[in-house]
Amino acid sequence: MTQLTPLTYQLGDEPALVVDEACSAETLYDNAEARLEAARGMLETIASLEVATHLRRHDLANVAQAAQILAADAADLYRASHYGRLRPR
């Protein structure tokens, strides 16, 4: 049975993006890992670039916002994965 929970980071009043908590804990965990690794990779790239100190504010703000959204999604997915492991089978 489908158990839809809205993601934390949403624009507007209606939840457009949701997590199906009925998915297997492994699937939820794997999706959380993918988002966290993407956010980490972006931040590592910016941190290691010599030109990072010369980035315009809006460029850095765009990367920070993308990392924030990915990290929030990852946290929601990790939480759902944890609850999925506790669910009776």
C-alpha cells in the first residue's frame, strides 16, 4: 500500500514531491545516498577549485541552494528508510 509523505523542501502550498514510504528500506536508503553524494560532490568541487574565491555571489548561492535541496531530500529519504526497517513485514 502506498504511503506518500511530502518532502521537506517544497515551493508553494501543495506538496508536489513526495516519498512513498511503502518502498523498501533499501530503495529509500539508496536514493538518499545518491542525493547526499551529489550534494557532497558539488561542494567538494567548489571547495577544490582555485577560482572558488572569484565566484560571483549568485553562482555560489545557486550551488548552495542545490546542495540544500539535495541534502533535505536525502534526510527525508534516510528518515523514511529508517522507519521502513522498523515496519513489520
